Amino acid sequence: SAERQLARSRAVVDFYARMFEGVAPEHALGQALAPVTLLERAERLLAAAPPEDATLRGELSASLGALYQRLGDGTNAVRLLQQALDAPTDPDAHGGLQRADREQLLAIMLFDLGRNDEALAAAERAKALRLEHAPDDLRLHW
């Protein structure tokens, strides 16, 4: 529903606002703040005060995992993606595709870490989810 989506959007904005709280240049006392420090802070916030909506908690974990991947930290990226996969998704096609996207990203991360058997298993799970929830998805036919 629109109200639920609005509540989720507000929760995401609130989460990221808390993550950046006190790190503005005027509060940082001249110290540079590394991106990984912000991600660690976000993880602590997520663990200490997780959103009531478990689906949103999974979305935030997936988002943080993707950010770790972009910083080249595959180990933390995989850990957070696995947490995201442990969280529920909406029980509709959108949720199924969201889970497929997480499995696909996990496969890439595992491959980058040389964990090829695990990567292949995650890629196969992603494909199965796409076949179930979006059989006409062009990504399945290349």
C-alpha cells in the first residue's frame, strides 16, 4: 500500500540521517571520515536499533553490502548480503525478484573472492527465482 511504502521511505531516510548524524564538517573537528567508518557506523545502528519491518532491515543490509562491495571489501559485502538473504522479502513477485537480485549480487561477490562453488550455487538460486517470478526476464535468455 502507499501508506506502507511511505512509512518505509521515512524509515530509510531516518536510518541514513542517524548514520550521518554528527559527521558534518562542523561536527567532525577537522577529522576526515573514511567511507568504511560510515559503513561500520551504519552496521552498528542497524544492529542496535533495527527497523521493526524485517523486510526493510533486509533491504538496508543489502544496501550496505553493495556499498562494501564498491569499496572493495568483499568479505563484509558477503556477510551483509547473507544477512539480507536471511531477512524476509514481500511475498509477491517483487519480493521474489528482490531476492533474486540479492542472490545474483552475492554470486558476483563470492566469485570475486574465489569462492566459485558457492558463487555458482547463488547464481543458480537467482536464476530459479527469476524463472519463477519473471519468466520473460531477458536476463534469463542470454
